[in-house]
Amino acid sequence: MGEALTGAGKRIAAGRKAVSRTPGLVSMVRRTILRRGLAAPGDLILAACSGGADSTALLHVLHDLRTEFSFRLAVAHFDHGLRASSGRDARFVHELAASFGLPFHYEKKDVRAAARKHGWNLEEAGRRLRYDFLCRAAVETGAARIATGHTLDDQAETVLMRILRGSGPRGLAGIAPIREGLIIRPLIEARRKEIEAFLRARKIVPCEDETNRDPAFLRNDVRRRLVPYLERNYEPAVAEKLGRMAEILEAEDRFLEAHVRRILPGLVQGESAEARLNADALAFLPTGLSRRCIRAFIEDRKGDLLRVSFDDVENVRTLREGKTAVLPGGIRLIREGAWIRRAAGRRPGQRTAKGFRRRWDGTVPLAVVETGAVFTARRFRGGALSKFPFDDARRVFLDAGRLVFPLIVRSPRAGDRYRPVGSPGRRKINEMLRGRGVPVSERGLRTVFESGGEIAWVEGLPAAEAFRIGPSTRRVLRIEKDVS
């Protein structure tokens, strides 16, 4: 990047003499900056410049307006390493920055290798690495804004591609004029033909990226065939109309997103990986709002919404008890009772349910290594019920005279059922645990105590009616789970 200025510098100098003859684009960007609040006095704006027509025009216009708006400029160039001519582009941008006396920041990465490593397509890999570089450069330089060269044509093409993809309001909002308070698009209201006229008037010859002519990329096909077809046969101002639609939807999406962020804390318990979403509460919301809450929940867990489709959101919204929805990126969400939570693998120290079966006479403590639980038993004389502190979660009191020893201590089985104290009939263990809010992942860790082939107690549930203590009970067996 240390070469002396060559033809690019001469063209730049000659182009400055033509500024007064080409006020159109400068005036348009001035209006956009004012209307959208894209810059403030004292800001350092990092202009992302590829060397192509749009970003080259952007840098010239921002340089023209820097004094009027009292902002400072720096230039950044990212080399994707995909073309043999990329070095030429980097030199061009470096010379342009030097001719303006602006700081220049440069990085080159192997985008193709990154795409292979992470399973991204080339476009996604390039975008991720480029923005990663730009954000790092902004932090290092103290830049308040990063300016990119997206135009009204880019906006129209993006909206059309998202229509073809079946996007919702957020997707159809297209390219935001300002994103996350950092990325700004000063050319978003300018047509490409206006940019080309600006460059011709200033006798500026930008670099050309030959991949922009490759029909293998959908955007190029939309740009070269679909947009011209719509302009000729349906609406000459199709780009302006699509840009207006995107602006309307972008404002409405911001409003709805702010509303979702206000109500979401009331639907979520816990934080980070432990957070869970109240599916029962979601069911009372309007469908559109429910979907937005789910998208926000996914975004908070995943970090973004890349490749998350309408079907993904619907799969989560309609999850049934015990079912799992698998999202892009390997995120798994499971429905447990009224809650939806992340189930992306085991947490450190977390146990998984394994089948077990023991014989136990209650004379010594019983360690169930499969679940980590330890149980002890103690016998008492019968008496008034008020003497016994019942606690289904960790202890039970049974009529020892009705028990057959040794007890069988085992893991739950599908279809297990018994009649708990006070119930008119037999009930499924799984349904009772669900009713008590026990997650699916923990139900297999509960311990079942059998006597003579009948269930006497299930950890966390009431004793069986057949073994309850009463006035005629002479001997009582207490089984207690060690919680130390």
C-alpha cells in the first residue's frame, strides 16, 4: 500500500474541478443525512470503500460534506481474496484515501476458506468477515459510524429477493438506513444511475468487480433482468416504490420490536442458557405478536436470526409436550409443560436418565448411582396423622404393615400408573409429574418404590392410596431422600 499516487490520483484532482456541475448526488445525500439523523458534529465516520462505483462515490460525497456537518473521515477496505484483481482495488482505495489525506485501514482474509470451515456460502462468509473487520476498525479508531455504499437499487433488489423468499415484515423492511446506531447508508435514497452520472461528471473511473456480472448470483440476475423487466412492463419507478415500502415497514418493525422487548421479560424466566419461554402465555397473544416473541427469544439464545425461517418459528409456536424443535445452528428447543427451553446438549455435571432396579429392605441407606439420589428408611409406631410432616418432594410415610419387603426400587417406565392418596382412580405418573411442572428431562430421574408388584410411592408425588397411614396403622415406614 506504499506505492506513489498514479493515475487514480490524477483523475481525483481533475474530478474536483467538476464539483459545481454535479450537485445532485451531494444534495441528495445531504438531505438523507439530515432526514435520517445519520451523523452528528464531531463524529468520526469510517467509510467502507471497495473501490467500486457506489462506495467510491460515497467517499467523494462524504468528503464534500465533512466541513458542513463537522464530521471527520477515515477509510477502510476489506480484501476478500476471491479475485486476482483484488490487489488493484486495494491500491485504488489506498490512493484515494491518501489524496484526501485520510487515514486508511486495510485487511485481507481468505473468505473461501472461512466459508468451508463454518459451512457458510461465499456471500454470507464475505459479509460476516467484512463487518467483523469494519467493527474492529471502528473500535480501534474510535469511529462513531461506519458508512457503507448501499443504494436505492440495492434496497429494491433486496426487497424483491426477500419477496421471492417469502420473508415477513422485518425482511421486507430491507436495508435499514441506520443499523444498531453504528452502520449508516447515506446513499440509500440514491439511484445507481445518479451515482454513475456523478462519477462521469467528475471523470472518476472506479474499479469494476467482475463478479457483479456473474448470473450465478441471484442478486445479479435480479439486477440485470427482473428489475428492468418490471420497469419496462409494470412500473417505471419500481425501485422508488419498493424503497418507500421498505421505509414504511422498517419504521413499523422498529415499533413492534420495541413492544416485543417490553413484554418479553414477562414471558421469560431465567437468563442465558437457562432461560425458558412461557408457551401457555404465548397462546393468549395474537398470532403475529406470539411469532415475534418467539423470534426474539431465539435471537437471544442463538445470537442472530440467520437462516431462521417462518417454519422454524411455527415449529416452536406449535410445540407439543415433550417434543423438540431443531433450529439452524444446532439450537434445540424443547417443550416441557408450560415452558419452552433450550436443550442443546448436557450441561456440566448434568445426569441422564438410565434404567435401574434394586431390592431394598430399608435397613441401610440406598444409593441410586444412576440418579445421584440417596434414600434412608426409618420405622415408627403408628399414631395421629398430625405427627408426620408430609413432604411429597423428598419424603413419604407409608403403612409398614401393608408393605411387602424387600421393596423394589426402580426407574420409571412408560405407562406407569397408580392411585395416589385422595384420587378417585389410577393416574399416569408422567401426567402427574407434568402437572407439577417437572421438566421432561428430569422425569426419568425420579425413583419408583414398589411393594408386591404395586407402586407405593414415586419420588415427588403422593403415597399410593393402598399404603396410606390411618387410624388403624400400627407401624409407619418413612422413606426420605437425602438432600445434603
